[in-house]
Amino acid sequence: MDSRKKISKLLNMSNVEKEWFRYYGITEKRKDSLFRDHTHPNSIFNSSSETSLTLFLLGNIDGWSQPSINMESPRDKDSRWARSFFEKLVGCDEDITDMAKENTFWQSSIISDVLDLSKCDLKKNILLFELELYNKALHLGKKNSRYNISFLDISGNRRWVQYDAVVFLPNAEKVIFFESKLNSDISTNFKNYSRVNQMIKGLEAAHLLTEYEKSPYHNWDFRYVIICPKLLDDYDITRYNKTADSIGEYLVKYNDLLNDRYKDCVNKECYPELFKSFIKETPDKISKLYWKDLGRLLKDENHHFFADYFMKLKGAGFGKNRLEGLKKKFKEAGINFNNKN
């Protein structure tokens, strides 16, 4: 079976364009890793791979429609982010690409209510995976924008924050940032700053991208969404759940951390001026989505969605061990993939 047929089966794509992955911001290397052995962290058969789970579910919710609409690829042939794409996204190019697409999933109450999308124009929503915010293309080459996505001085870092998925809503001037969790929890070990909470770092980057006056996305709105298993949330055993539920307390502690441990490393361009709005506005920007609800959304559209999916994989010759790893991942996410309600 050739690569495109494998992708069609694995990701449930009805029409696989040759360069499909570039339209979702996926590198060719990452695309190829989906086929790897179940021990590879990005393999779709890895029962703990939250990145491949995010790709599968959000890609299907998006209908894998981006390669078929009239838009430029966000990544070029060398897998680099394309500045011209982001210029069109923020309306800097007079010849704005018509990216309109019809998709009802993003408008469903399961997603729309949680993401606060009820009043948003969703016709030009663009879904990208694993977007690193510290890159020239996104900021249209402006260093003063790229360096100011943290209250810390990050000028010595090549990378700073990467989200599992991002949805741009250019008509509504809004960005949805997704952080996916399956078996992992938020980390605190980053280059030069070993005590910074991953969730706080993601929130501050989203806030500053849309709040900093020299950013191309100044005055846009944002939403920060954690996708996680409901079971872990119910028992309150993860740091991200505790952080989300007590965000005001954590933001105050982060301010203390900046003043006590990193007072010589703060980004004077943003701190403390924009920290006040960060504390005030951030608590209302956080949402949670459960994997099981995303799975239910697909089943509501087609009750046999997962049964048909596994039947196709079995018919394509994917081994039992690989399929068991995939089923285990769905189970751990809390997704009911059986036909029973």
C-alpha cells in the first residue's frame, strides 16, 4: 500500500491531496512518523501519543478540507512556515485568499459553547498543528513582536512555546490555542527557565500575541483550550486541572516568581505594563474540552464512525498489535468507539 493510501486509512481522509500535510502546518518528517512503530512518540499506533490523537480528531472535525480550498500552504517545500501565508491571514495582502469552507462541526454546541464561538464567523477558520509561536513567519519578520511573547527575556531561545493545535478565525480576529493531554501532565523544565509552568507560559504567549501593540495580531481575541480525559479531570489528579481551576492564584504566584527568582531576566518591554491585563483577562480565556465529547461529536454525525474506521484499517492489513495500541489510546482518552451508546 502506498503512502497516500495509508494516510487515507489511518486518518480517515476521503481525498488525500499529495501535499495535504503542509496545509495543516505539518512537516514531512512528522507526517512520516505517523507510520512508525508503536514505540515512536508520534506514531498513530502509540497508545500514549496525544499529538496523533489531536491530529486525528481535530482533523476529522475539520473535515480534512483545507487542501481542497483556495488557500496557500502554511508551510513551504522545505517545511518552513511561509510568511506570505500569515500576511494574507492578517489581511496585510490586498489579494486575500478566499479560504471559505463549509463545516458544521465547529458550529456544534459541544465545541461552540466551550470555545465561545457563537458570535464568530467560522467560514474561514484555519486549523494548524504544532505551531511554534517563536518564529519569524508568524510575526511577519518583526523581532519586536517575536521577542515579546513572554514576560521573560527569551531573546536567547530558539524556541519558546508550541501548541498542539491552533485555529485562526481571521474574520472574527480570534485565535484558539489547544493544549492536549492524555497521560502526560504540564511540564516546568524549559531552557534558561526551569521553574516556569507550561500552562502559564502558553497563556502568557497567547495573551501577549494579541495584546502587545507591535504584534500583527494586536486587538485579536484568544481562547486557551485544554483537551484532556474527563476521568483525570473528575479526580483532580493533574497539575493542569489544578492550575486551570485556581488560575488567579497561579498568576499571582507567577508574578512572585518573576520578581523573586527571575527579576534580572524579565522582559521590560512587556512587564509589568501588560501583566495587569494578563491577570485580569486570562481567567475568562481558559476552557476545557474532553476527548470523549470530540469522539461523540463524530459519532453523532455517523453512529458507525469508529466501527467503519477500524474495519477499514483491518481490511487494509494493519496488524492486530497496531490496532490494539490505537484502541487503547481511544480508551484512555475516554472515547466510546463501540456502536453501543
